[in-house]
Amino acid sequence: MGSVDAEPELELADRVGTAMVRLNRMTACVNAQAGKTGMEKSAFILLATLVHQGPMRSSALAEVVFSDPSTISRQVAALVKDGLVERRADPEDGRASVLAATATGEQLLQERRRMRNVAIARMFEGWSDPDWVRFAELFERFVGDYESALPSFLSEGGLGPRSGGEK
């Protein structure tokens, strides 16, 4: 591959960027529908983060999901009210608290994840197994590289570390 400033590479980047815009638009549609039936995307991201990374302080959660602490506070309050997240004494400093997913929150996440996986599997019914496996490998690689590059993208764009991105 040549220079990233070369025209062929920029054309490929444009194809990927355009596909990402289309994917984001469809994801926004799905998230809007999901929000009407119970949980907004932002709250779901917080719950998933707590399930996968374990209990953490609100400030740490805000850092992990690239959000503002005041926004996290409002979203967490709703999750606590719904019984999906609970506040616990911080084992390192009893004066502070950590946020943790409840068993109900973990169960909800597991149910939603299964529903998502069934829907995605349906989309790949017409693909050969090798194509699906290769796509999964390349997509995981792309997402990992994107995640690693995100802090640079944010700082280069003047957005800073808390831009409202997602994990």
C-alpha cells in the first residue's frame, strides 16, 4: 500500500467512511426504536461497561465511555431507579461509592445481547462460513484499530478526551 495521502488510498478511505455513515444511520434508527421500548443507547452502554469491566466510580465510567461526568450522573440515576445498577461502598475508600450492575442488569444485558446476536446471524445466512469468519476477523481488527486511534482523532479534531463517543 502507498502513502495514505495517495488518491487510491483516499478513495478506499472514502468508501469505508461512507459505509460507516450508513451503518451509523441504521444503528441510530435501531437505537431510537430500542429507546421507545425501554432503554436508551447511552444507558445501555453504561450498563454494558459495568457488566464487562466491573464496578467503578462514576468518574472512571465517564472516562471509559468518553462522556461528561454530569451526563453520566443523570444516566446512572435512571439505571439505579430501574434496579439495573446499584451504588456500593468503594472497597478502597469507604467514603466514596462505586457503581455496579445488579443481577437484573446483567440478565437484561444478556437477553439483549442474545437478541442482537440472533439478528446479526440472520443477516449472514447467505454468506459462506469462510466469508463470515473472515469478515468477523477483519471487522474486529478494524474496530480495535479505530478504538486505538480514537484519542488522536478526538484531539486532532479539537474535541478533547470527552466527546460523547462510545466504547
